[in-house]
Amino acid sequence: PFVGNFDGSKITDVVDIMDGEPYESPMKPFGGIESFAWTPDGNGLVYTSRKKTGLEYAISTNSDLYLYDFASKTTKNLTEGMMGYDTCPAFSPDGQYMAWLSMERDGYEADKNRLFVMNMATGEKTDLTTEWDYTIEEFAWNPSSKSLWFIAYHQGIAPVFEIDLKSHAVTALTDAVADFTSLSPVDEKTVVTMNHSMLRPNEVFSVAKGKKNKIDVKQLTDVNGSIFAQLTMPTVEKRMVPTTDGKEMLTWVVYPPHFDAAKKYPAILYLQGGPQSSVSQAWSYRWNFALMGSNGYIVILPNRRGVPGFGTEWEEQISKDYPGQNMRDYLSAIDYMKQEPYIDAKHVGATGASYGGFSTYWLAGNHEGRFAAFLAHAGIFNTEAQYLETEEMWFANWDMGGAYWDKDNAAAQRTFAKSPHRFVDKWDTPIMISHGELDYRILASQGMSAFNAAKLRGIPAEMVIYPDENHWILKPQNAVMWQRLFFRWFDRWLKDEK
């Protein structure tokens, strides 16, 4: 980061506030302007950085917040001794406090995001969310400086919440079957935000406290209204599926437009990536569940173990147990939905990306005839190779349990013993594989290996490699191609040719 004086036409007196330091701010790959916060008096800047290099950089998530003082040209670590990610600094409007998001454990990138505040006069740090068992995605100060608004995944959706600075009491301000994102305060009672669901992309909304604290949620824009007025959209239903360990799992089900329960429909089981990422009311131009439904499929989206929004125990269970309970959760969901007479049990597919790709490969060797076709994007096929190939060693160490050569590490040995590539002898179902050749999270060789395995087994298989994509398919034309290939593949195997 550089800082300079701007007079409306030119920048002068430019200062590199990390001069001579071989580090980055914002942090790769996702950091942005939220990594910085001006002190209220304008005399300093707080920035986020993970000041590590080499092996230490590869195995650690310990970032800190640093205060650069312009007068003395000195830097102070404000979060020294806090060992996980510390990100998103923001000062209260009255200047008394700095809030930020903090993870507790080094090396665990999916740890609970706690909301901390620091008293700038005393340096005292307080976790406002010790009694809040969910991970916070983003926050903004109320202009009163007495509370903060925040967004967190909660029971399959992402509402707007408010937390009191003194009592730490949390209040849900919205209850729509939707995900809210982005918070822009207007006044002490009003915040502007955005709202999307599986059936509509973002529009701008306001959330305001009225008389007797009644919450008023208003849609302020309708940019996409004219498009959706021309469409008959699918419907979305929440189902609670019993799991093998006696719990219930929230599962979203998307039904095609003009759904008729007297008919039979092919189905697709969606396998979430992450693995610790939400299965909420997402809208995406690639993994678009409304589009899947509109192509005549019932889409089944389980919030299996590892998904945020159901407490830390539910989310953390997946770590070091990749082939375990979350896979049983997937099978529970498909077995439960197959009981419905409108599901064509002989024509069910499964698909996912990243960890969802791993799940696809794993289920390919462990599904006992449940599925008729698979599609995997950017998935882990061989966990031993993945352990040494990924650019995020902290992730492999934490979630896989450690190195495969550590024979005394029971968790790691359990992970690697059940790698998807060890079950290829049981593969018997058509599979399509795609991967980006610029992917350094999970190398394209993982997909190529899986494709070769399928072909050597004599299984119908297709592969598409995107030479200009990384872990995600981000270019619009590639996304169009993705959709065409996706439906061409599943239509071939899941829809009877009559």
C-alpha cells in the first residue's frame, strides 16, 4: 500500500508504508479495500498483512493488523499474539473503538470468524461473539457507535443481525429466505444492503428500525425485474433430512417450473465445495440452481457436515474426516429424496467443484448404484498428490490431518487411506471432468488423472480443460460453454431418449 496527498488533480508526497518489507497487503488471493482503515483523526492507517515468507508463509494463517503512524513513520502490531486470521479493521464513528474479524487458531482458514473490538484508549480487546455460535461474514458500525450490524450464515440463509456493543446481545433484523450481502449505514436506524436468492440475483434493499423497533425491509431497486417478468421460475423448498447419527440436516430442494408431482423427474445432487462454505440462497451464473431446475431437474442441496450456519460443532466435524460423516449425509439426502414418487430413482446425477469435485470422485467409488452420472470440476482425486501440490499447505495440514508420511498420525492416515483414487476399481458410472489449467489450489493433473482412470476402466468419460481459468471458471464465454457442456452431459445420461 502507498499513501499520498491528493489535491483533486494530482497525487504528491507518496509514501510506501511497507517500504523494504517483502510482504503483501491486501493479502492474496481475496483481500481488497476492506484490508485498510483510516484512523478517525487521519493521522494513521491500519492495514492487514501476513508478515511471513517461505515455508512459514505456506503453513500459517496468522495475519495481523498493523497501525502505521504518518508523523513518526512507525508501525505497531495491534493484534500481536492473536494467532489466526485478523482482518477487516473498521473504526467506530466516535473513534473510541476499532472492530475487526478474528480467527483463533493458526492454520485453520475456516475457523469461526469472531467479532472483536479494541478500546483505542486502553488497548483492551473484547470478543463480542463468545455467546454467538456462528461465523461472521461482514460487519459495519452503526453510526451511533453503540452497536454493529453484521451478516452471518444462519440455518441455511444469511440474514442481517445487530449486536449491542455493551450487552453483546444479538438481534436478527431480517428473516427472508435469502442471503444478504454488503452493509452501507445510512443513519442510526437504517442500513442499505443487497439481497439475493436461488431465484433472483442481487437487488438493493434497505433495512430500517421503525416505531417500537419494528423492522422495515424495502426493496430499492428492480434492475432485473423486466427480465424475470418474462420467466417462469422454479420453486424452492426446505426439507429436513434425518442423518445416520440421529440429527436433522436442512436440505434445499429446487423443483422445475410447472412442477407436477404426478410426473417423474431426473434429479441432481449438488455437492458443495469449500469444504466449509455455505449451501444457502446463493445466486451464481455458473452454479445456478434455478437454471438446473429450469432444465427439468430436481436439484437436491444438502447442508451436510462442514457447512457454516449450523454452529461450530456442525462446521468443524468435517475436518480430518473427509470420507466420513459428510459423505453419509449426502447419501442420506439422496436416499430420503428418492422415496418421493416424483423422483426418477434410476436417473440421478451428482456434481460439484473443488471439495465438491473430491466428493464426486469419492462417491463414484462408493455409491452402490445410487447414481447414473457424475460431473466433477477442479476436484481432488489423489489426496497424497494434493498434499504436496497445493499452494495452501495450511489447508492440507489442517483438513487432511497432516502429512501422509506421518505414520503415527491416525487422522492423516485415515484421510489418505480413503482417497478417491483408491476406489477406482469400483467405478462403473459415466463421469465428466473439467479443470482450469491455471489452478494452483488443486492442479489440473488431478482431473487428468481421474479422466485417465475412468478411460482405463472402460467407463464413458469426457474431459474439458480450460487453459485460461484457475480454480474457478470466471470468463463469461467460458461460463456459457460450461453451461452447455453441463446440460449436454447430464441430459445424455439422465433423460430417457424417447
